[in-house]
Amino acid sequence: MSEPFNHCDPSNAGLLGQKPATPGRASPTTGVGWFAVAQTVKFPVPQRRQTAAVQTITLPASPAAFADAGWSDIAPYYEDLATASLTRDNVEAWLKSWSQLEELIDEAGTMAMIAYTGDTADAEKEKAHLRFSTEIFPQAHEQGVRLSKRLLDLDYTRPGLETTVQRFRTDAEIFREENVALFAELEELSAQYQKIVGGLTAQWEGETKTIPQLQPYLKERDRQIRERAWRLGNEAYLVHRDELAALFDKMFIARTKVAGNAGFPNYQEYAFKSKHRFDYTPADCDRFHEAVERTVVPAVARQLEYRRERLGLDRVRPWDLGVELERVESLKPFDDAGVFVDRAKAIFRRVDPTLGNEFALMAADGLLDLESRKGKAPGGYCTKLSFRGKPFIFMNAVGVADDVNTLVHEAGHSFHDFAAHKQALIWQRSPGHEAAELASMSMELLASPYLQKPDGYYTADEARSAQIEHLEDILFSLPHIASVDAFQSWIYTSGEGHDAAARDRAWLEIRSRFEHGIDWSGLEQERVARWYRQLHIFEYPFYYIEYGIAQMGALQVWRHSLADQATAVKHYREALALGGTVGLPEIYQAAGARLVFDAETMGELVELVEKRLTQLRAA
Ligand SMILES: [Zn+2]
């Protein structure tokens, strides 16, 4: 069981998610250089694409043309699209041209990011990455808004384009010129948060360690070591509590202004719009919290009671959560990157031959940069190369069980990219995080039966313990997700969110609602520290409930697979292929699932997880 603290996935360590805004952070990578072959991704051989809608503009043949581009090289293409005559007769060709332009820029910028995160010491690569992230992408985005207005003015739509138009319309509706400066200010404040948090250290046996470097000690069997590491980690934050609270005050003020400028009564309502949450409301999220409280919280308390007994404790303290119950030795799934990739191929082939082939194709094309080596950015991500229609996975594998979890998760995102690329236009391929994480979290569960040798990495017994840990993680992550979401809702709607002391009190109250079975007596300040550690609350407000929604969807896909694996995977792939062309309920429905906010369905799924845990422990 790992404390959820990462950017991408609250239940797995080391994930940054799809295309991070800024590379870095997160993964507590230990051990370096167990294997080091730098793979380089090259631009594909330029080929003129027949589909290019040259009737509006002529585009370069490949993203390589933009590799060294500055904004002035790219701006004329947008200008052409902005001034070309646009009618209902040529709108499809115009959209195709615009989409291809976005693909070219996106892939060129992604290549620059991949190159940089793979070799952060190279000043040229850093410069190229920054040229895209700070110069080209923001201006391209602005031009994109300009072009989307042309489409909206035309009042044009058709089947498959409705969700794109809906997103364009929403963005246009909430856009305010006066908010641009506020967003820049929020970026700056986020950078300050990163700087404070990234610089936190603790003294450990005469050595200076970062907070992620303390993480492995939380798994120690010696309880005193765990407690010491846990306390040190929290203390590092508590020392900066006032500074972080003052920083959040500024964020709160800026966000409240953003919402007010756009005509919303509070930032929560603005956030739901800007995140394109068309299919669920704050009230649904409240129901989700209640459902977690009724169904998951008691289940986690039962798991904690089991933990208490197994560890022979009189009470479970917060530093007792990380220690593994099923085995003393850590899993060592592989010691060579070749084995890491080959076993993954075999696992995905067992899930589905097409998915196995897609993964093999990524390996063959140098689209997997998995091994940790000096100079690489920390963490992991999956991103897509929009022009060639293939994904890329980056991580820092050192041969531990989390590496397997990370790869399987990110591979789920990559299968999504492969499937969605069949949609013609770039905007039709991207659903929101709720669907993206459905793809990755479902894959974690769909792949779990095949982690065993000869296909997978583990002996039967090791595979069993990996599954147990995964299911425990799922249960334990849900109350945390509910806490973070309920807390943010409170911050922006209670009228007291501006008050630092009130925030801390509210967090404690919310935390005691969702966290039963852990003895926090005498640790109130440490308990408060937890929210300051949750970077989403600072940097990505309201981005968290998606994980809960997706986990509920993934559990439904899994439930289906236990009865009929082939059909469950077939539906999974069909859902992925929809990209972002339909609403969230339709995507979930195609996967054989639905959006779950109610206690009844959540209760069924929780019961299934608990039952499976009991079976696995008895095996
Ligand atoms: Zn993810």
C-alpha cells in the first residue's frame, strides 16, 4: 500500500500522467543505472500525406519541419487559416487542415519534450523544449481559440463533431481577456509551490534526503524506523506551513477573481465548466463522497483491522500503512530492460493480441524509454505523437514492483492513443481525464491475471501478493480522493476558504469523516500537513475526482472480465476507439460500465474487491 501522492494516479507511485505540463517531480526512484541504453525517437521519414486539404493551406510534410521553428515560422499558417474563406461547403477541408497543423506542432513540441526529459543536462534540448512550452504552445493555443470562433460563427456541426463544438463553445463562453494575466499569476504561484516543495529535505542518519527518498523507509518492518521517517516527512512541510498557507491565500484570491470575471458565483462552478464536466455536477460529487463514506470507509476500516492483527499492534498508527503484509522481501520483477519489455509484450498479448502487437510496435519503434539513467527527468508519463498516431512511454524503471504497475498503467493510456487516432480530427481523439484514466486503470486490472510466469514477472505467490496490494491500493485511494474533492469543494464554496486556520480545521473535519481505523491522537498537525502535500490542491484545482470516477468504471470492466474476459476486452477497446467523439456516459457505456456516484453500485464493487482480497489471502 503506498501513500497516494503523485500527479497522475493516486494509487500508484511514480506516475505523472499523460503529457505533463512540466516534466519532473514525483517518483521516489531509488537505484540508478541498472540498465542504460538510451533510445532515441526519430522523426518519421517525411511523406506527403494525400489527405492534406491543400485547398485552404499547404502544410509541411512532417513535424521535423517545425523542430527548430520559432513562433514566427508557425504564425503564418494560423494566419492563412484565419483569413481563408470559410463556408459550410469547405468547412470540412478547413478543419482537416487546421487539425493537421495542430498535429504537426503538437508532435514537434512533444518530440522536444521527450528529448529534454530523456536528457535534462543538455542545454540545447532544454532550450528547444522551452521554446515550445513557453513560446509556441501558448501562442498556438491563442490562435486555436481564434480559429474555433470561426467555426462557432459558422454554427456548423455534424455527428462526431458535437463534443468538439461543445468544448469550443464552452471555452469561448468562459474566456475573458482580463483572466489571462490571472492565469499567468497562477502559473507563477504554482512554480513557487513546486520550488518550496521540491526543495524540502530531511536529515536521515547524517544524510540529507529529499522527502520522496524517505518513502522506502515507510515500508520498513521496524516500526520505529517507519515512525521516524513518517514524522520527518511531515515536519518538513509543517516548517513551511505558514509560507504554503500564504501562497494558497494568493491562489484562492486569483481563482475567485477568475470565476467572478467569467460570471460565476464561485470557482467550483467555473472549474466544472472549464474542465468540460458536462455529464456530472458538484451535487453528483457530493453523492460520490457520501457513497464512499457509506461503503468504502467501513471496508477500509476492516482492512486496517486485518492489518492491525497481522502486524500484532494494539492500534494502527499512520506510519503503519506502508509496510507490506504478504511478504518480507520486496518483489524484484526483472533486472534487465529487455526482460521488462518482453514480459510486458507477453502480458498484453494475453489480454488481447491486438494490444500486444501495439505494445510490440512501440518497442520496435523506440517509443519506450523505460530505464532510469543519469540525466533523465524523474517520474513517468505517456504522451502521444499526434502526427504519426503513436504513443510514447517514459519512465524511470529500476526493477521494482511499482515499475510494473506504472508500465501497465501507462500502456493503458497508450492503447487509448492508438485506438483514438482512428478519429480523423485531433480534437475528436481526446476525451477528458475521466475516460483517459478509465483506459489506464482498467488495464491495471485486466493485466493482473497475467503477471505470473511464464508470461509475466512473478511466481504464483508473488503474483498473488502483487494483486492483493493492488486491490488494497484501490480501496485505500478512494477515501483519499473523496477527502481531496470534498475539501476543495469546501474551500471554494463555504465562504471561509480565504481563512488559513479555517481551512486546516475543515481538512481535519473532512479527514475524520473519510478516514476511520487509524489512531491519529497527538498527531493533529501532521494530519493537517497532508493537504499541503497534495499538489493538485495547489496546482490543479478540482482535478482529482476523475480518478474516483475512473476507478469505479475500471472495477466494472474488471467485474465483467471475471465472467467473460474476451467480451470485456472487446468493449474496452470499443470505448477507447470513441476517443472524445461522444459524452462520458456513452464512453463508459461502450466499455460496459456507467458513471457511478451512488452508494448501491459502489457498495457492490467494494464487496467484490473485498471478496477477492479474502480469496487471494486464503490461497
Ligand atoms: Zn494515468
